[in-house]
Amino acid sequence: MDPRPVALVTGAARRLGRAIALDLAAHGWDVAVHYRGSAAEAEATVVDARALSARAAAFAADLGDEAAAGALLPQVAAHFGRVDAVVNNASAFEYDGVETFSYACMQRHMAANAGAGVVLARALHTHVRGRGADGCVVNLLDQQLWNPNPDYFSYTLSKAALQAATTMLALALAPQVRVCGVAPGLTLGSELIDAGRLAALQAGTLLQRGVQPQHVAQAVRFLLENPSVTGSTLMVDAGSHLVRAERDFAFQPASPTPPTGAP
């Protein structure tokens, strides 16, 4: 029997990254659970992945630091003996607008959200080429790139850079490494979106229902396991990118009335 493939999932201690890691663990993958500061939650994800018969281990790194990002994949490879995929899920997410934009804020987002994705993809390419194997990178993007608004300005710039890098890396790293994207819509609540408001906002999508973490995880797994897809992005957003929004979800009115077609 072939050994299980290994996926490094960044930001896998919590929220969407955790859902992706556990979905992979449940479907034949071993998982490297990356975290920056959430050590206890990362270990909980490891325990739950092992309960699904996966090998799993946690790895700490500040992806905003180039040296730390560059050292992460070799550490994972040394532990598991191989790495077959990287899911770039971890993300800096600070609010700024045009009025509060600064080079410092932009650079923090660019380093963690775009730069780390390139460094990890390059490291995977070096690793699988040395093994005579193939690999895949999936970058978590955002439906907002197809439906832009000026909120979270530096974050959105960094995700736009990662989107462009997805295409450029797909070209640069072929044929050994495929590079794809998944662009989720509103999936989880936040400090600004409680459970009730989340439900109302999700009811107002084009499909009149919300994106669930498992939907995004399934899309990631599809791309990792389909050998004929590269340079493409899957929108997993219940149609949100098709409905013009002037503000980020956090600042939209929570209306249960969905958008409609022509009267």
C-alpha cells in the first residue's frame, strides 16, 4: 500500500484551516498543522486528525518572517519524510481603508499573505523535484477579488497579489507542481458578525444559503486530488461575487432578503 500523502495546511489551528486539515485527515491525507500563536488549538487539531487515523503534527512559524516561512516546509518534510501539498490558508487580516492605509500595514499583509505563499510553493517544488514526485499548492483567496470594495484595503491588495502569484507559480513550477486557488465567500462569523447576523447575511446570498467550512474544504481537496487542474480558482461563495456589494460583509446591513433576478 502506498503511504498516505502529506499536506501542510497553514493556519490550521482554528476556523477554516482546521476544517481543511480535518477533512484531509478524514480522506486519506496526513497533515502538518501550522500555527503562529495558537499552540493549544493546534494540538487539539492534531489530536482530532489522529483520531481520524491520520499522522499529524503541529509546526509553529511566523509566516511574516521570510526565514521562518522558508524553514517551515523542510521541517515538515524532515518529520514526515515527504510533503505532497501545501494549502496556503493562514492570513493576516487587519482593517484599514484608504484613509488609514500605510506602507507598514501593506507590508505586513503582503509578507504573510502573498510572500509566504510564494516561498512555500517554491519550497514544495524543490522538495518534490528532489523526490521525483509531483505536488500541488492551493491558495485561499477571497470572493472579494471578483467583487471589490475599499474595506480591508491592504488585506485585499495582498490577496490580489496572491491571486496573480497563483497564475505565475502555475507557469513557473509546472510540470512538477500544480498551483490553484479557492475563493470562499462569507463562511464564519467574527467579532463584527455574530451568529444571528451571519445567518442573515448568508441568507441574502444569490443561493439564499451560506457557505459552510466543509464546502471550502471539499473544494480544496478536489483541487489537491485532480491531476489535470492548475492555474484555476474555484469560487465557493454561494454566488456572492455575482452580486455587487459596496462594503465588506462586516459592514453590510444584515437583511434576510436575498437578491433577485429581473422583475
